[in-house]
Amino acid sequence: MTRRTLLAGALGTGSAALLGAARPRAAASAPAPQGRLVFGMWQSPESLDPGTSGLISSGYISINVFDPLIWHLPGMRRGQEYFPGLALRWEVSGDARRFTFHLRRDVKFHDGTPFTAEAVKATLEHIVNPETKSRSAITALGPYSHTEVTGDDVVTIVFKEPNGAFLNNVATSGLSPISPAALRRYGHQGVSQHPVGTGPFKFQEWVLGNHVTIVANPDYNWAPPVAHHQGPPHLAEITFRIIPDASTRFNALRTGEVLIAENLAPTDVQGLQRAKGYTVFAAPVTGMPYSIMVNAKRPPTDDVRVRQALQFATNQEAIIEALYKGIYEPAHNIFLPGTLSYDPTLDKMYRYDAGRAKSLLEEAGWKAGAGGVRQKDGQPLRLVFINIANFGFDQISQLLQAQWQDVGIQTDISAQSFPTVAETYNRGDHNLADFFYYSVDPFLMRALYACDQITHGFNWMHYCDPQVDALVAKGNATADPSKRIAPFREAARRVMEAAVVIPIYQQRAVFDASDRVQALRFTVNGFPIYYDATLRA
Amino acid sequence: MGAFIGRRLLASLPIVFGVTALVFLILHLIPGDPAQIMLFGTNATPDQIAGLRRSLGLDRPLAVQYGDFVWRLVHGDLGVSFISQRRVAEEIGLVFPATATLALATMVVAATVGLGAGVIGAMYRGSWMDVAGTGFSVLGVAVPNFWLSVLLILVFAVRLGWLPALSEGGVRGLILPSVSLGWGFSAIITRLCRANLLEALAQPYVSTAYAKGLRAGAVVVRHALKNALIPVVTLLGLQVGNLLSGAVVVETIFGRQGLGSLAVRAIQAKDFPTIQGVVLVVALVYLLVNLAVDVAYAALDPRVRYG
Amino acid sequence: MDVQASSAAPPAPARPATGRPSWVWRRFARHRFAAAGAALLLVVFALAAAGPVVAPYNPERVDIVDRLRPPGAAHWLGTDQFGRDVLSRVVAGARPTCLAAVMAIGIAAGAGVVLGAAAGYAGGAVDGAVMRAMDIMLAFPGILLALVVVTILGTGLLNVMIAVGVSLIPAFTRLVRGAMLSLRQREFVVSARAIGCGSVRILGRHILPNVWAQVAVLSTTALGWAIIAGSTLNFLGFGVHPPTPEWGADLNTGREYLNAAWWMSTAPGTAIVLVILAINFVGDGVTEALDPALRRP
């Protein structure tokens, strides 16, 4: 299993949710930061600028080097989802186009310059600047118009259209403030190698292809009230070590060369669950489950009955049992539980029922044929399944192939590497494609299901339903969560009825750590936060 | 000697340009638009993608693009990576030492094992030691690199704890990767060394040396080995391209930065400037190393110089 | 792993320096290994020819209940992550693996002989052009060449082997050219030309038969390299399409299960090692048999 993505998701790279809420103790005189933590990750970051980067590896680092304006912590306190970060309080206009933040005045960047409203403006302007070539943050930002600065500590961000998703997205590292002095000094490209934020850790070095090291920020004194302590972090140094091979990451964990590893093979994770001396963290994430996308334009999957037959012929429970037992749960919904507007009733729509699959295929004209493959007008029922190479779907696709064979469908599996495969998907050469999507907001539907995302976006299902587009826009027209749920649910129902997505499993952010690592927290998208973490001897 | 080197350098130029032209052509034949890849997921409109293509110079005729590439190359500019927006020369410069170190260490291992097995094989020709020696080095070829690396890590890092699983700077982190790569290369060195040593040992001057009372070991070392080494040195020069291939695998497994992994990432992302930069550097190294080998050859054997 | 230099002609025999009866050993030891190797290769090629029919179970049959079973009575080499019989996959995997390797060598040897013959025999500008082209190919890192070919043609065993074959062409070209250069000066060629034989006839009847022996020797070494190269490309993510069994691909898949199910990769891995060892020993035997200078009195 691999959680491979080159995009942290168009709608943001994770908002900060500090799990395990407790009243914060005021730190009188905390001991000096100590301890060195090594984190084994599989992919090298391409940029350490949160405004530019599209990779999760970069997000792992940025969430500790930069602070967001607000924190998104659903479930921590009744009636409150958003908590102060660099902003103490905020207001949203009724049409969800103007967001005003009142900022803290005691914050400094790592280069010593003060954090002000100008910094917020400079950061957003940097993100939308074409020179920056922002991969992810620019989409998280949305239909940006301009920023108004009124005084050192009040800033209003204005959008051209309603942007109900913004509160979720501004709580991510992608939109976190960057030092304007650093932007001036290094330029839009240069800040990729010289990240200067306000976070509890500051950047020390980046040895290309080998590791990135961050060290404790001794001046840090503006931790959000929901943190477990105030003042500098407990850890002195964190090294993000790049180890592309999963078995080596595992072995490095065993030898102690890394203390936390991500993306290990499921059998190894299961082994660690049983072994002594290790903790397996499985942080829930929001967004879309690992799924198969079905091409609604290419025969034979252009027939909704064939697509629905695929849904009924898929036994997610068997796949989990075979591959991810004890690690993940099967998924039956286009949203993950915990995502706003997740509708549990949709889970029941396509429970495994091979008989029903067969009758749907019969109804669609596919009769039993030679070699166990159904036929219609002399054509066999063959599907083209193109995997993303090394993405972690290879075994799933083989199991699906076997399951679908049972109802008379032949599947041809191949793989192409990212990013070539994205073009293939956009062209529509496939019947079946892999995907998952990290996002904090149901507005992810826009990126996945909108009609204009087919030729060059993520709509690899080539699915177009103007009603869905309208509902999604409606859901984004307000920032009030309670008003957003209904349209998104309706849109989700329509998408599921069209059977263009076959959900497979609810992934979690799985990290395997030595049990020396204590008090590790995670964002809503499963990024580890090290502020409160300590290392036992 | 100077004229010899000069002539060889001149002869290398067409090869360098040939390689860069070939790569350039191939890259543009590969399906995939770098601009689209760079803007992937940003909801860019087709207009924006076209705009990026223009700013990257990708819309000009191929000949013009190649000419521009060569012009900048002559001025030492390898362009800017599409992925990281960093200068390619800078990125290559950052990872090259690691690959070079690995390559040297690999050569040392390959030469040691290869020469050792070759000498034993020649001296005790036909005995079980001969077969064992050849078999040992052939084993290095028979086991795929990535598999051998994992096995070495399991045994020496996880079970025994003698060596690190990850390749950091320093000698200890270099041992397992270089053994993993070098073992495979040793096979051909063994075969060559053994064969050439056998031939050298058959020369009359060897019998004379024995007749004069020199021990077998001394004979081998002082007289025959020098002649046997020449083809081995030649061989090492030819290995440069293959060394990079093996390095890709080993760097991935041991978490070592280097040209290999840089190249693979660049290919997957269609990062043309980086790919071209890496190929160019490798070609240059190959030519320089072979030139050095030929110079050494010429220095050792005057007949070569005017050939 | 490089085959270029094995094209160096084997040397004249050496007299043993001491009275050790090594000629006895040589006859039995090396020949015994070569014989054993040949026997193994025959078995492997027979399996490849027979195909999956010979396997005890259907190598692609998925049986989740039975997954990751260690070697035992029902499954001699255990089962993989889908419950497929490992022994069956090794047996069935012989065909794609061998086919692919042979094909790669076919491409390399075919192109190499043509190019090398042209360069060696015609000489002059043709020789210069061909050798420059080979230099360019050699300066180009092998794996990069393979990666680029696969990126253009797509994944799949066939394309992988085309890539591997192409990267081996310089080795064969150099070998054949070298042989050409030395042969064309030999008396029988000069006399053939003197009595008016055309170039093609000379090539076909006098020169090429002598070259085949060396090509055969190089091929045996290159076969091993082709198998490994294919396996490595699988590791990098390009290769067979599942669920086809293939030794390199299964070796790579098994890596992920190394701790849970060591037999998954040990079986195909051992198969690869044995075959390559066998090829090498057979190759040595062939070398010594074909080179008259090495033949024992």
C-alpha cells in the first residue's frame, strides 16, 4: 500500500486538528528543547514553499515550519469547529466573499521580522503570482480578488465569487503566512529553498535527495490555546529523511535509524502492530476514499447498468480482508466519514451482490458467452483498467479482476506512471482508473465531478451532470456549515446513482513509530504535528 | 602525448553532441506535455497551459530549441528544472559527489573481488577454488541488485546491526551499497583477469622466472599481473554507463541521493532540462574516463600512441 | 554486468606451473558444471515450451482464503498474497522470462551482427559512422535508455525487452566488428577475393561462420544480463501486466512480503540465480569447446 500523491489535493494540504483535546497548561519555565527525531518519508519534496508545493512530503515539513491563521478542529468542543491561530477572531460576509481576520500582535517570523497584516497580503499575492507556479495553494485559495489591509493587525481577503470552502482551506499550511522580507530577499522561486515562517520549528538545511532538517524555534510563544503547552517545542531537531523504498523504510525503523516511518507495506504494519516497542498511528483523514473511477463515456462503461453491475460485483470487504486487515476499513461512499456532508445512508446503495450484478448485465444485453466472458452483438465484455504505476492499486486491481470475472467481465490491467497517466485519463482511453483525493472540504466535488474538469482536470470519469455542478456551487455559496450540507448531499447522491466511482477503502494516515515517540498529534488530513511531541529516552 | 590527447578530445566532441541531440529528440518524442504536467491540478485553463509552454520555449521549432540548448550549454547554462525551478547545473552539482563516491567505492569492491577471484582462478586453474572463485563472482551477476541490497540490509543492518541500513555520508554508509553494486561488476573482471593471467603465465619469461627460483606468488605479482591489469582498466572505463544504471537501484534502496534517482524522477515528470543535464554529465564522464584509460594505456604501451 | 569486454578473445592455454594434475580436475570440474548447467537449461526451456499446462495449479487462480501459506504438502513452495501457488507461478513464469530474454538477445545480436559486419568489413566511413553511433549509445546510461524506451512504448514485458535489447546492441556490434577486422585480413579471405568471389559471398561463406562462435559465447553472458535488466525494470515499475507470472516481476512483488512470506521471492529469485549460473557455466564450457587453442590434448 502506498499513499502516493503528487497533489496534496486541490483544496488544501490539511488543516490543523490537534487530537486529544485537553486544557492547556501554562508553561512556567519549560526545559530547553531536546531530542532528535528522524522521520522516514518516501518522496523528496520539490519545494519547501507551502504556497508553491503540491507534494505531501513538503506538507509534512511546512505544517511545522508555518502557522495557519486559524485551526480547524472538528469534534474538539461542542459548537465550535474553528480555533484561533495567528488570527484571534474573524468575520465572514453573508455572501461568503469577504473574510476579515484580526491578527495577533506578538508574532515574529524566523528571520526576526514582525508578523503583520501585510505579511498575509504578501503571501496571498505570492501564491496567485504566475511566476510562483503554485501547484496546490492557488486552488485552495479559490477565486481570489484582492486583500485589504486596515492597520497592522486587521486584514480582509476578498473573493470574486462566494467561497464557502475558504475557512477550511485557510486552516491549512498551503495558505500560511510567509515572511515578506524573505519574499523580497529570495524572490518567488527562491523561497522554495529558504522557507521562513512563524512556526514552532525553523528550517535549517535541505540536502537535495537526502533529507530536510528543521530545528526548534526558541522564540516561539504563540501556540494556539488548544495546544498542550506554550513556548518553544519540546523536540530540538527533526530530520525528514527521504527513503524511497518501503522495505528500507521498514528496516530503518527496525534498526532505529528512523523513529517514525510512513507508507509501509500492510503486512509490515500488521507485524508492527503485533510487535513490542512500536506504536502504529492510524489517523483518520477527510475527503475521498481510495477509489476506482469509471469512465462514463467509453463503452461498455458508458451504460449506467454496466457501471452499477460493477458496483454490485465489487466485494470491498474481501479486498480489505485480503490486503488491509486491521489497518483500513472498506469504503462504500464517495466521501470519507468525518467530511462535512458525509451521508451514511449512501453507504447502503451498492452492497456486494453478485446475483444483482449478473442480472443488471443481462438486462443491459450482455449474455453469457464463451470462456466465461459475456457477449453482446459479438463483442466480449472487456474493460480497460489503467493503473497509476506504483500507486498501490496493483493488488486491488488484480482482486477486482478476479471478482468481476465471476460475473462474466474480462478486465485487462496495465499501468502507466504519473504524470503520463494523467493525460491518458484525460483523453479517456480507459474504462477504469485509480484515484483518491486529499481534501478538507466537500468542495472537492468541484475538482472531481465538474463538467469543465474533463479535458484537463481530475474528472477522469468523464462525467458531466449540470445539476451536480449547480448543487456544488450552491454548497459553496455560504460559509455556514449547516447550510452547506444539504446541497452537497444531494450532489453526492446523484454522483453515486451514476455509479461513476467505486469506493474501495477508507484510508488513514498510517505512521509506524518507535514507542519512544510520545504525544504525536495529527491534522485533519493526517499530517504529524510535532509541537507537543517528546522523545522518551 | 599532448597531440594524442588533443586528437582524442577532438574526436569526443561529435559524440557529446550526438548524445545530447539523441536525448533531445527522444524527449520530444515522448508523449506528454511538460507544461500540462507542471500545471496539473491547479485548474489551469488551456490558455494558461499554452502560456506556460510559450514561456518555456516549447512552442518553437525543434531545431530552434536544440540550437538554443546548445548555445546555453556552451555558456555553461544547463537550464532550470521544471519540477523544482532550480538551476539544473546546481542540482546536478549537489548530487554528483554522492554518485561519484559510490562509483569509486564500487570499482574498488569490483576490482578487489574480481582480481582476487581471477588470480586464484588462474593460479589454481581447474581446482575447486577456481570454480568457487568464478562462481562467487558470477553470483553477483545472477542476483538482481535490488534483491541483493535488501538481503544485505536484512543481514548486516537488521539482524547483526553491524552496518546502517541507510547510506549516510562516511565510509560505513558506503559499504553495503558498494558491495551490492560491485559484486555484480566483479564477475566480468574475474573472467577477464583469469583469462589474461593465464595467457601471461604461459609466456616464456614466466618459466624463466620460475627456473630462476622465484616463488609462484612473486611471479604473478611482479610480472604477469601488470599485463593482466590493462584490459581490466579498459573495462572499468566502459562501465560508466552501466554504473549509473546500477546506481539508480542502489540509491533508491539505500536512500542515497545521486544522479540515478535524480534522473528517474526527472523522466517520470518529463523534466526535460534535468534529463538532458544528467545525460550530458554522464556522457562527459564516460568520455573523460575512457580518455584517461586510453592515456594510461598509451603511457604503459608506447605502441598505442601512434595507432 | 557489462558484456563488452568478454568479447576479448580467450587466451592460449597455460602450462601448469607445478606438477598438480589439474588437467584431470579441469576436465571433470568445469565440464561437470557445464554439463549440470546445460541439463538445467534444458529443463527450463522445456518448461518454457510447455507453458503453464505443466504447473500443478493454475498460476493465476486467486484464492484469498489460502493466502500467504508457507511451503507445505498442498503447496510445495507456498502461496502468494492472493493465494496463488508459488511453484506454479515459477513453472509458468519460465516462459515469459525466457522468451523475453531470448528476444532481447535476438534484437541485440541481430542488429549487432549487421552493424558490426558492415563496419568491420566495409571499413572507412561506414566504420567510423557505426562506431561513433555505438559510442553515443554507450555514453548513454543503459537504464536511462531503457526507461526512455519504455516511457515511449509503454509498460509491458515486450517493450521492456525491446529496451534491454537495444541497450545491448553496442556490445555485439563491437564484438562482430573486431572479429571482422581480424578475419578479413586472413589468407582464406584474401584468396577468395583473388579468385573473384563477391563480397557478399565472402561474408556469407567464409567470415560469418567464424563469427557465430563468438556471438554465441557473448549471447550466453548477455542472456543473464537481459534477465536481470528486465527484473530491474520491473523493480522500477515497468514490466509485465498482472497477473502474468514472470520471475522478475514476482521477485519484485515478493519484496514487499519479505518478512511475512519469504518464500514468495525466494522461489523466483532462486530460479533466476540458478538459470544465470547455469548459463554462465555453459558459456564457459562453450568457450573452451569452441576455441581450438583451449582444447586439451
